[in-house]
Amino acid sequence: MEKWVCTVCGYEYDPEIGDPDSGVAPGTAFEDLPDDWVCPDCGVSKDMFEKA
């Protein structure tokens, strides 16, 4: 699984870790995140992320 980086703030989404604070379990691929998921650091949407 690939890591994705927020182009606004630099937050890195690592699928092996997930986003536990937002209820995203470890092992969740970026593509499988809910459509309404936002960057936990700056709040932008998924379309502001690119592959690391």
C-alpha cells in the first residue's frame, strides 16, 4: 500500500497506520477512505493528496 501526502500541509497518510483519531483502521488503503474523510491536520479533502 502506498503512502499519500497532503499537498497543503505535508501530512502523510500511511495505510499501515490508518487514521485512528478519525476512526480509520490500520490497513485501510487511501482509495478506501470515506469520500468525506479530510486531512486530520489542515482539513482539506482527499483530492488535495498525492502519492508519496
